[in-house]
Amino acid sequence: MGAVAAGALLAALLLAITALMVWQASRRSPATDAAEYDIAEASRFVFERLSDRAHDNLDLEEVRLLLEWQIHFHQVIGPRDDGAHPVVGSGDSIEYLMERAAGAGISLDVLDVAEVIAADTEYLVTIGAVGEPVE
């Protein structure tokens, strides 16, 4: 067998192995886009799902502020030195949101905050940002 034939055979073998690996990887993990949190979209999503009582207390801009403050809490305020992050809707996060709202002159009931957090969690599930539970 000549050197050209051996090179062609090795190239074909390399291409076949590469194709097999690509096919196997595509079957293992379906191609999905990364979840993207859009604050404007999230605000509208949450606002549309609030009860009439919460609508009486909150407008769309206040919902947006609560979502921004919640993100700030979970990314900046809440994480501990050991790398642990607070749970969404924890007492600490609700307390932080209530304090920020009071500081901004927004009068809230804790039930309003709980509704916003619940609807935001629903939004996170909808966009695919919630995965398997962490052990």
C-alpha cells in the first residue's frame, strides 16, 4: 500500500471517529439555548400574574425594582464566604426587599413580596433557568 493510500485511509478513519463523537455528544445533551433573564420581560411576566390585591399595591415599575433588588441580594448581599448562596424567597431575602422598599418609600405587605417572588420563580422555570436540584 502506498503512502498516499495509507494517508487517505487514516484521514477517512479520523473523519469517521470525529463524526461518531459529534453524533454521540448531540444525543447525550440536547442543544438548548442558555437561559437569559430579561428584566423587562420578567417584570411584565410577574406583574401579569399578581393578584388584584397586589395590583392595588404595586405598579409595573415597583415590580421591576423588587426584581432588581432581589437579583442584587442574591448576587452581592446574600452569598457567604463559604460560597453558599441564599435560597430564593428566604426570610433574609424577603427582609432585604422589605427594607429596600421602605427606604424607597414603597409601602409593601409581605404577601406582595411573596407573590412577586413566586411569580419570578415561575418566570425562571419558564425560561429554563431552573435545573436539577443541587445536592
